[in-house]
Amino acid sequence: MSANLKYLSLGILAFQTTSLVLTMRYSRTLKEEGPRYLSSTAVVVAELLKIMACILLVYKDSKYSPRALNRVLHDEILNKPMETLKLAIPSGIYTLQNNLLYVALSNLDAATYQVTYQLKILTTALFSVSMLSKKLGVYQWLSLVILMTGVAFVQWPSDSQELNSKELSAGSQFVGLMAVLIACFSSGFAGVYFEKILKETKQSVWIRNIQLGFFGSIFGLMGVYIYDGELVSKNGFFQGYNRLTWIVVVLQALGGLVIAAVIKYADNILKGFATSLSIILSTLISYFWLQDFVPTSVFFLGAILVIIATFLYGYNPKPAGNPTKA
């Protein structure tokens, strides 16, 4: 049963990651009449959906008892204000990161984004060493070097990329790259900070995600007011929303829950497999369906190096047989 859950969670992760990147990219480049949906409002709606999903999961864990659910939420959130406030920092960073992903996919094709975004492995490793005092093995340090080399190859300029950027009104490659790099740093720091909090307390992942979603909604609404307040007052909060927009929002809301399931049921090797599968699928669909990406031999080399680095980082060789204990 656990093996089935392991591969099911990884399959869902690969599907969710690939679908989110491709639908988000398509929704940000699709030319339609009327105003385009605001990414800042999409981030807020995704946070609210995540809160609702986590409350349902806590309700399930409470054996479908409304009274038990109310007691858990009251005891774990309202009665522990300092514990709840700890989530404000990673929540604010995650909100920034989610907005940056929209910026990145408005300016980069799905394949380039997917490969470059794997730099979050590097930032997560560095923050883990500095904040959690983790020690990386030889294979992990080697994988980080391979990862940086692979991403450098992927970002290597080519004539086809320049031609694509001129043909598609998708924006600036530089803006997209900067958005991905900042998102990688924010993802690394927030992920390690969140891991540290989870290890220090016994609260469930779902309760922690409700707290994250609460602060994320507040920070997100602040972003809507500051950056898109005028547009919202003119055309409404849900301007430009269509079926595709709702698919993007739901997929983004599911992201954190799927990763939580993978952490629970799978290991780093299989998670790397899901990530690699997602990169390959994004590249193929970006080329054949979205037609906004022309792969080069240098890109393929970089993508292969990134996939190798992803596997190598999660590789944990078994120690040599120890002599019998005294």
C-alpha cells in the first residue's frame, strides 16, 4: 500500500508541476479581447483555496466532527499566537515567490523556466547548511557544481532564442531570468525556514499550511492593493478570469499539498525522478504544442546535466557494512 501511495504521489507531483508551468505560461501569453487576469489576485485566490483544502483535511483527521475541528483550530491556531506568527516570515516570502513565477512565465518559455528553476536545489542546500547545520556529502556537492553548469548551458544565448523573443510578445528574457533567480533564493530560504519550524513543533503539516495560507492571503491582498488597486477598482477583482485561469489557480493551490504528500510517502531519489519527468514533458509540450521554444544542442546538454544533478543530489549511498556492535 505504501509503495502504491509513493508512486501515486510522485505521479501527481509530476503532473501538477508540468501542468501548472504549461497552463500558467499559456494563460500569460494567450491573446484575448478584454483585460488579462491579474496574477496578484490569482495568488490570493490560490491561498484561499489552499486554506479550504487544509481545513477539509483537518476535518477528515478529526473524524468528520465539526466540534473536534473547531477545537483543533482554536487550540492550535488561536491559542498559540506566537507559534502562528512564526509563519508570517515564510508566508510573505512564498507570496513574493508565487508572484515572481507569474512574471517569469510571462517572459520565459516553459522549458527554460523549468530547468533554470532547479537552481532552488542549490539555494536550499546552502540555506540548509547555514540555518540547519546540515552536512552535505561528496555526491551532493558534486551535484551542485553539475547543476550550476547545466543551468549556465540552458541560459547560453542562441540565435533561435533571440528570434523567438522577437516573434513572441512575451517580454524580456532578462526580466524572466531575474524573476526565476529571486524565486529560487526565496524558495530556498522559505523552505528551510519552514522545515526548521516543523521540526521544532508537533503541529501537523495541514495546520501549518492553514497558518501559511492565512498570512499569504493578507500579504497577497496588500500586493493587490499596492500594485493593481486601480485596475481592480476599474474592472473588478476577477477581471479576465476564465476556465484556464481557474485551472492555473487550482493547480497552484494544490502544489503545496502535493509536495507535503511526497515528503510523507516518497524519498529524494523518486522526487528527483518526478522533477526530471516534468522537465522532459515541459520541453516536449513547449516545443510541439505551445511552439514558443526551439531546443538547441546546448540546451539539451544543460537539461541533461540538471537532470543528472537532481538525481545525484538525492543519492544517499549505503554505508559499508559495519562490524558487529560491541
